[in-house]
Amino acid sequence: MESSNGHTDSGDTSVWDVLIIGGGPAGLAAALYAARAMRKTLVLEKVMPGGQIATTSEVEDYPGILMTTGPELSMQLMEHAQHFGAQVEIGEQVTKVKLDGKVKKVKTESGRTFSTRSVILATGAEPRTLGVPGEDKLRGYGVSYCAVCDGPFFRDRPVAVVGGGDAAFDEALYLTKYASTVYLIHRRDEFRAQKVLVDRARANDKMQFILDTVVDSISGDKAVTGAMLRNLKTGETRELPLGGLFVYIGNIPSTNLLEQYVEIDDSGYIEVDATMATGCPGVYVAGDVRKSPLKQIVTAGSDGSIAALSADKYLDYLAEELSPEEAERLAEAPENWEESY
Ligand code: NAP
């Protein structure tokens, strides 16, 4: 039986039109467009709305908004989708999917099973870790992947940011509000980051650059006390005293569960065509999890809108083939559907 909010627990027989996995900018933009197309739309988000931007300090490159924060924009994106009728379920981690067939199934860690005619994969990416001694042990004790969450703990103390991309520069600049010194440690002497960010960092008195250098280990017993650095050109090593170390060395696309349904390139990203369609009918991809030349909030939103409208067209096509009665029948999960996946 269908509950008032459109879903039921295990044994659910309601069928969503568009089920979106991931509540970052791509997933929430997809939800907005799908809901405005009058499709019964559900977003499943495992942690909090916004995905990576939920832990981003300042956002100043989203067109039409001069300056906002990641958490604020995350809430606005979610509320916008909800305003047009999308349902957003936070804290629902997807553990199993069955994406073939006309009615697809998605199961979450809490034990709920959802049925849907189309799926948009907007699972984003997870921060890449350094993989050096001390990193795991001191995670949460001075090793951080989120400046906006942990920056205020390092007031008047020296911290380091590892990385040379936009994220490293954005977050290093944010940390200068709190820390006494922010060392930017990068393995090369050139940066991937936009010039505007590099220039701003160079002009900031609190920033110091340590280039051609990698972190070999992170020191500290109960909290970070420093990092062992190695210069890649000279081979010289030295201990840098630190209160905290922030890792911003890129992301790893979150594609587990999906490998059997979608094409994944050598770097781990999902390859799709310009309509965001995968080779699997009714399954679309949007945002940082897909192979694309640019990963920005605005491009994630753009992907989401295209994926939603592609799903909308697919649903029109499906409606000609699948009666509501047949959809309901297919939505009844066979008892053992998970065992075959
Ligand atoms: P990114 O652009 O992939 O940069 C990753 C950086 O980490 C690179 O400098 C890379 O060095 C370095 N790196 C990678 N693996 C490393 C390792 N094992 N040890 C040491 N260094 C390592 O990642 P990102 O900065 O997280 O950005 C991801 C995407 O989001 C990008 O497309 C970016 O433009 C976008 N983004 C945009 C904004 C903005 O517009 N304000 C903000 C944040 C992110 P090499 O350069 O030597 O490879």
C-alpha cells in the first residue's frame, strides 16, 4: 500500500517516474526539472543535500549569485526542487540497484525498496585520500577533507592544504580567515586552479607555497603535530610543524553498484551521450560522476536538467508501451530480486 508521502517500506508497490540517486547540484537540478515536468520524482541522498558543495565554503561562480556559501546554496537547490513537488529523502544510502527492465528497483541501507520507471545517477564523487601513514589515524584529529566544517578549529594555528586545483585554492583562501599561516603543498610548480584563484592566493600574506613537494607521512599521536615533506626535485625531506592538514587532491567518482549497467572509462567516470543517456534504457547520468571536461556547480545543474528532460521523453515513450496496471505488476519485487545482483 502507498503511504501519504508516496513510498512504502519493503514490499512497496508504488512506482516513481524518476528516481534520482544523489542530492548534489546535479541530482537536485534533475529533481526540479522532472518535478516541473509533472513527473513523480524522488531523490535519495545518503548524507545531506548539496553533495560536495555542502562542505564548500564560498561560492562565487554560480551565475546570477554574486556570493553565497555551499550550505546555503545546497538548501536553496533542495527547497527549489521540493517547491515543485519533488520528494527528497535524506539519510537513504542506496545499497542495491536493478536497473534493467521497464520497472527498476532501488534498495537502501534502511531496508526500503523503491520502484521506478527511470533512474538518474547523480552520485558525484568522494574526496581522494593521500594514502600516507598517519592519514587514517588522524582523520578527524587534524586531518580533514572539509575546510568549511573544520577551519574554525584552527584559529591562529598553522595549517597546510595539499593540492593544486580549484578546490585546494578555494579552501586554502577560506582557511586564511582562521589559521595563522596556510601552507599550500603541491607536487608540481604549476597549478590546475583558475588564474584568478592563484593570483588571489599569491596576494594573501597568510599563504605560503611549498612546491614540487609531497607529504610522505602525517605526524601526531592524538592530534596532528606536523607532516614529513619531501621535495621531488632535490629529494630533501623535512618535518613541517602543523596544527591541521587539509587534503584537496581531487575526487574519485562514486560508481560502485553501477558497473554492470553503465560504461566506465579508465579514470572511473561514466561515459554518456549528449542526452545523458547510458546504454541502459531509462537510466541517465548527471554531474561529477560522468566523464566531462568541466566540473562546476553550473555544469552539474545543466547535466541534471538534460537528464531529467531525457527521462521525461523516455517516460512518454514508455507510457505507450506500459499500462499503469502492468507497471504496478512489474513493481512488485520478486522475493529474490537482490540475490541475482
Ligand atoms: P582537481 O582539479 O582534479 O585537482 C587535483 C589536484 O590534486 C591537482 O593539482 C593534482 O596535481 C593534485 N593531486 C592529485 N592526486 C594527488 C596525489 N596523490 N598527491 C598529491 N597531489 C595530488 O581537483 P579539485 O580541485 O578537487 O577539483 C575537482 C573539479 O571541481 C575540477 O573540475 C574543478 O575545476 C572543480 N571545482 C571548481 C571550483 C570553482 O570553480 N571555484 C571549486 C572546486 C572545484 P596535478 O595537477 O599535478 O595533477
